[in-house]
Amino acid sequence: MPVDLPLRENEDIQGDVLAGFKKDQMVLLLLTFGDPLQARAWLRRLTPRIATTRQVATFNQAFSDARKRSGGDPSALRATWLGVSFTYHGLAKLIGKAPYPQADATTTLGAFQQGPVVRADAMGDRDDSHPSRWLFGNNKTEEQVHAVLTIASDGVEDLQGAITEQRELAARYGLSIVFEQHGATLKGSRRGKEHFGFKDGVSEPGVTDFDEPDPLMPEWVKDHPGTRLIPAGEFVVGHPTIDDTPEALPAWAVNGSFQVVRRLAQDVPGWWAQIARQLPVLKKAKAIPDDATVEWVAARVVGRWRSGTPVATCPNADQPFNTVAANDNKISYLNDLEGHVTPLFSHLRKTNPRDGLQEHPGDKPFDEKPVMDRRRIIRRGSPYGAPFDPASEGPGGPDESRGLLFVCYQRELVRQFEFIQNRWIDNSDFPPNRPNKPGPDAMVGFDGAVDWERDGGDPVQLSFQRFVRTEGAVYAFLPSLTMLNALQEGRLPGEVPPSGQPVDTFLPVPDRQRVDGKSWYWAYRTVAGEQRYRAISIADGNAHTDKLEKPDRPIADWDSFAGVTRLDCLLPFPDGQNVGGKSTYWLFHAGPDRQRYRVVSIADGNAHTDELVRVDGDLSLWRSLDGVAAVDFFLPIPELQRQGGKSWYWVFHTLNGEQLYRIITIADGTRHEDTLIRGDRRLSAWDSFAGIDRITTVLPIPDMQRVNGKCWYWVFHQDQYRIVSIEDHDNHDDRIEVPDRSISLWSSLTSG
């Protein structure tokens, strides 16, 4: 009778968590966002490519069935899978606010907020593993990780094709690749092993409602003796857990999972040389058999032989050709509570004590289900770098970069990953309350002494060094497909979709400025990822009453905007306004890979017919914009317009996440020669911009220009605006006239 496994059909949980990509080739692209709107547009393009649990589970089953029939990997079955996760700062960037209030540092939400750098010391990341040495995730502003894109494939060519595609997509939407980390299954006899030479991934848990239970032992996975079935809620938010405790996580996290990424460098010759140094010490103390070898000692340090065969079940020798033994998880320490066979400091016991954990020696061991099962994680990592070959002068030599790309998923960072790392692996006093402290995990833990327990004698104390070094770390959240769709709209699941970006930029309607006591503008704004425009008016007078004159229309309505997906700003030709019944502008817009500009004209009259005058050119054609990646907006210097045949401007642009400004001039005439007058300075140079990280745009108040020697402006930033004034003359003293208010006070921008 078929067993109901509903999670195998799930199309909301990303595919790597429960099903596992399980590919020979993988890469992680660690990304940082530029403009949030562009990042959301990137996510909109990416989401249809994200693999679901159902897709991956169906493929993996077909692959497994074909392998059983053919006796090898079926070459005709190939797939490339994508998954995406976000750091706390990445989520905040996408939604324009903190995803939740400040959280207690002892909770998962607190750990996710802080990230691995703040928690590095507690996780053992110090000395040569200190974040200052990391290749990624060290919180440098210009390298801050916002997203982790996982690409996994069966073949190198397919993987490379997918990487190229995703690099181009990221560049098109202004994302930068902070780091690119490759991983690959080792070849030949090393297949399925990590660089120290031991089979990896043997002890992965099964998942209730995803993996089929054994008919005779329903707590185990079918055909995998000893592999315990763990409730899905221990790995995916919103599903049943061990103790059915109420969720302490936000509702938007349902069907998502917290991800840990760590690059762990392995000094293979150093680790094996260390094992070799212990052999004579142990023999001299008569703590091991006379015929014991380096391999024999290494197997005890790990808890398994190279093949994966547990020392607990085969203490005397490896069984490399016994596939049952190599995949054996039916491990019990009830007859080895003192660690005489499998040492208490061994990697296997430190990461999963199974049924051998006691509060005190002599106590009844803890039951696995309520204690051990709550600490399980799902690992999806891969080795990286060439295997160690002492004869190699190139890849494979002792100085070659190699190690483990560690990736794991869990519902709670603190109770699962951090607990295992801090309370078990690195803790010399675990298992607890022993007369002699067992010491840290001798495979991956801290430097320190371990006690080699033996039957009928005092333990032998050995000194171990750590030959695994952290070179990068990220805490991320892998959202559900439902959440990915919401993030595209700049919101979290369950939130009411926002009406859209209040405003991106304005363009004064050229023949309707201060006509009959009001001025008309086209206001460009982004709604659900699409830029649109509307016509608004602003009346003269103290109240400056604004009104929506015409509702939103797509910018595709403009003939001159053909191919433009996002208008960044328009700059009027200083000598080309209301000339021959039309006005001419430089139009700056987001191109497929970088900002471009074109020249357009708009005719007077009710139709305001527009025309493309000159096709797109590269920003590099502007000498005054050298080093500018994208212009945010221009602000004319009020008393320096068309003076001596040229006009002066403050140009605001964003570089490495920081908005800067410079001063340029543009000459009258057909060539409009531009010149850089003064280089970049920070926004903090303006008193009136205090507290603003990034200005969206600035709009001159129509009836308050050059009044008593100063000009007044509305300054828009995020969902707020303020009123500032700028004085004429050299110093251009500026001040805040009206402090920040909600943009909701502009009915013309928030209605309709």
C-alpha cells in the first residue's frame, strides 16, 4: 500500500532543503544589491527558475530508479537547479525596512540579525579564522552579502552555462558578485568523501512526510537502518516539530528555512601529520594495539573508517567494499558509554551523540527523540579545490586551496547549528561532568587537549591542533516561493501590497508652469515593479495644494521611451526649452547592464507629442561624469543658469551604496560641452540633508524660486519629504525649513 508523503509534492518549499540538489557540480554566487527596485526586478526574473521540492524530489527519484536499473549514473538524466536565500540586510534592502524589530541575541531572529561576524568568537572563529581574514561575509560595506544564489548541476558545461546566465542577469539589474564559491564531488576513489579522505554525508536525517518509513521500524527511513525520521518542522518553518512548541518565528517565514554557509579550509597534510604524531604516543602508553596504524587512529578520531563504516560496529578494520557497512547509521553507544571504542571526542560523537549521552557518568542515557533529534541539521555542502597529492607541483599540492563548502538548513540557528558548534564540537567539557574532560572535536574543533579513554587504565592526554580554518561565513534565510513573490513587490507575505514607490522623479510639463496659479508635472513612480507616470498639479500659495490630474499610465506610452524600463531622471537642455514650440531633454535610464542616456523632445500643446532625437549613448561620453555608475538626479544651481554661456549643476549619484554629489557645468550650443568643476563629496556636507542616507529626487517649489535671494525645494527620500532652502552666491548656505513629513500628505502621489 503506497505511503502518503505529502511533502514530496510541495511546490512552495525550495528544493534544496528536503529533497537536496545532490549534484556533482555546484557554485554559490554571493551577491550585493544596488538599487532596491532593480533588485526586486532581478528577483522577478529569477523566481521562475527557483527549484521546488516537488521538482527536485521527482528528478531524484527518477535518477535513483535509473541508477538501480543500469548499475551506474544515468547520463541521459541531467538537471540544473537554482536556489536563493537572503541575509537580514538583504531582506531589509528588498522591503525598504527592517523585517522585524530588534530581537534578543539568544534567539534565532537575534542571531540572524547579528550575523556570523558578531557571533564569530562564540563559534570558534578567532585567530587565523577571525572574520578579518575571511574572503566573504566579513561585513565590509562594499562587500556586504545580501543574497546567496545556489546553482547546482550534473555537468561542468551545464553549470558554466547557468553561471554565465546568472552573472549577466545580476549585472543587468545592478547586483554585484561579492564572491563566487565553487564546489565539486571528488573523483574516482575519493567520490563521496571530503578532503581528509572520509566518506561524508552518511548521517543525514530523514524527514517525516518526505522520506518513506521502514514498515518494521517506523522511526527509521526505509532501506536506511538507523537513519532516524525527524519532523519536518525542525528544518522548515511552519511544520510539526519534536515537541510541538508554538512558533517563535514570524508568519512570513512559513515554508522557509535558515541557512548557514561556511567556507572551511582543510590543511590535509597537516591533519594527517598530526594523526601520525599521536600513534607512537598511544603505543608507548599501551593504549592501543601494537599493530594499530595511522589509519586505525584516524578512524577513531573521526568515528568512521574512510569508507564510512562506523568504528562502533567494525572496531578492528575497515570494510571498504561492504556498501551496507559504509552506509550504516544503526550505531549505538550504549555498550561504549566511556568512549573506549569510539572516543568521546570523535567527530561522530561530538556532532551526534545518539543514544550515548549522559548528564553524569552512570546516569541513564538521554532518549534520542526529545534531546538529540532537536539538534539535527540538514547538510548540503560540497568539497572545493583539488585533492591533496604530495607529488603535485600544481593543483593538488600541499599549498593548494581546498576544503569543505559547508551548507546546512535548520529551523533555528541557535538551537541547532550554533548549539552543535559551540556546545558540542568546540566544548572541551562535552560530554559533560566527566572526571577528565573529553576535549574538543579532534577533527574540526579548537586547539586543545583530548583524553583518549581506555579500558583498565588512566586516559592518555593528547594535544590536537585545529587544521580546519574558517574563511567565510553567512547566515541567510531561504524563503518559500510565496515569500519570493511578495519580496518582488517590496513586501513580506501577509502584508498589504504597497501602492508603489511614491515617486522616482518629476518632469515639469514644459508649457504648464505657473499657468492659472498652478504648475503641472509628470510624476514617475514604480508600482509592483513596473514604472508608470501620472500627471499632477501643484498650486501656488502657502498651502501648495496638489491634485492628481491624470491617473497612472505605463511609460511605454511615450514614443521616445521605447526600450526604457526605468527612467532615472531627465535633464532639460539649458538652451533648449520652449524653442520652436518644443523642449529638449537628456533622458537617463537603467540599461540592460548599466545606465544609458538618450536625447528626447516634447512638444507644447495638449498632446505633448514626444520624439526620440538621439539614440542611447554610454555615460562615459560625459567627461564630467567620469567614475559615475548611475546618475540619481541633477539639481540646477539656481543663480548660475545660462551665465556666461554655461549652466552649473549639482549632480547626485550613488557609488558603492553611498550617495555622493559633484559640481559640473554644461555649455550652451550644439555640442553642450560638459566639465567637472569639483569632485565628489558626501551628503553630510549639506546641513539640510541631515539624517538622509539617500535622496530620491528634489523638486523646486514653483513659486518660491529666487525669492529674497534663496530658493525652496521639496526633498523626497524613501516615504518622507522635507522642505529645504538654498541661498544664492558662493557658499549656497542651506537649511531645513520644514522637517520630515510622510509622503502620504501628497494626495496626488498616493491616491489612485
